[in-house]
Amino acid sequence: MTEPGSSGSGLYLNNGHYLVGQLYGGDGTSCTDTGTDTYGRFDVAYRAGLYRFLGGTPTGGGGSGSTGGSSPPPPTFTPALNYTALWWNPLESGWGLSINQHSSALFAAWYAYGVGGTPTWLVMPGGRWTSTTSITGDLFATSGPPSSQPYNASQVASTKVGSATISFPAADRAVLSYTVNGVSGTKAIQKQSFGIADATPVASYGDLWWNSSESGWGLSIAQQYRTLFSVLYTYGPYGGPIWYVMPGGSWSGTTYSGPLYRTSSAPGSFYGSAFNPAAVSASAVGTMSIAFSGTGSATLTYSVDGQVFTKPIAREPF
């Protein structure tokens, strides 16, 4: 039994290693009385808010609620650093990985190529930190409404195609290990340097941006000094995934504008073959401008092959 004042004390599995509950209340008043103690499930309390104080995430370390001697969920860690940046391999120019991190939550968009050499993209919208410098998550391929039609979020379909692990041996170095449709590989990546040193004050716009009513596409903005490197991942004329890049531009007030490019590569397996940067070609398809109204919202206007799109966007919460 428990003495008054014991509320909050832990309930452990009988091997003594895993906390599964905490004392909520009871009618026992001393060690000699008989009565009932009531315990709350720790996984429920964890997801409801304790994770904020324990350095985890709402899902990491949550568990399924089964406590009858079952194995506990693996531990989750707090990342050592914020790894938000545009990442690439300078020996394989032509593809990249944008990482946006909010606290422990990490969203990665991988800009790659299909077997025909056309640009395609995969996303890892979250994951579990298996150490303070390594995260593992599922990879998804997405298709959506054709760009020639009004956007319809109900046409977005996401399919799990594999998984990835991103390990950070240093603040500006990483290793991307992946399996995509049964093909496994490893790529060394590093933070990409693109900004021109400029001490002129400017607000911070680097983040993942979206339109909440058109879930399924996004704009990743990487910022160094006053230079914005923006990658738009969306859908092409037939609904397949495609990405466009605006690697720089110029400011006019709070509007940033520049040329928009589409890249292509040689046909073949991107995930299972050595990448040949000499086979990458880039063509200008139009322009893009981002008119910022404050630091949390903007109007995105871009043209692709003569078709013009205008969409309100905001920072994506995740």
C-alpha cells in the first residue's frame, strides 16, 4: 500500500526497467490499511504533454498502451543541433535534400530523378531520433492533380516507398542511407553554401511553406544572408511529382523574385546507380516571386511554360 503524499510515484513492469504508470489516487491511508490505488497510464500522460518536458515528441516513446509484460517502445532522443539547411553532394550536383527542423520534428524533401531522367521528389515527413545525431523515418512518393486543372487536394495520393536514415557526424556533414522500392544506397551530403555575404538586415524566411487548403505540395526556402534558395515541389501536367528550383534572385521591398528552372538527368536508376552530374541539364521555365507579408505569410506567384499560378502560402507547422 501507499502512504498519503505518494501521488505521482511510478508503476513499473515487473522487471523493474520500464515506467508504465503513475499513482493518481487511492483510499489507502497507511501501510497497514487495505484499499485501492489508482494509476494513470504513462503513455497517455506522455502524449498529452509530458513529452514537452522530457525532450521527446508526441509520438516518440508513446507506446501502444499494452503493459502486460510487452516490450516497451524504443527510446527517442533530442537532436544535438538544428540541421535546417539545403544539403547536397558537391560531386553530384543536380539533386539535393532540403531539411527543415522544428524543435525535434524534422521534415526532409528529397529532389531526385525518375527512371526516365525527369525530376521527381520523395518526402520524409518525420521520423524517430535513434540517437542525438541520427534520425530514421519512412519515405513517401506522392502524386496529385494535373497542373492544368484547378488544385484538388482529394486527388493527392501518397505511397510509402521505403525508408531513410540521416546521420550527422558533424554540424555540416551527413550520411543519407535509404531503401527506395527495394533498392538501397548511401550518399554523403553536406550543407550547401550559396549565399552572398551581406550584412544588410533582413528578416528570416527560411522554412517549409505551404497552403493549408492545398495539402500535398510545398515550397522549401533555404536562406543565407539575403539570398533565398527556393525549391517548389508540386505536380506536372499529368499529375506526376515534379520540382522546380529558384536558386537566387533579387529583392524589391519585401518581394523576392528570380528565374525558375527545371532540371533533367540521364535515364536510369537514380537510387541504384552512380549519379552523373555531367548528364544534368537545366532549362528556364519561367519566373517566381514571393511577396512576404510579415514573416509568417506570403503570396507565391510563378510561371511554368507560360502557365501562371498565384497562391497564398504560410509557414507549415509540424
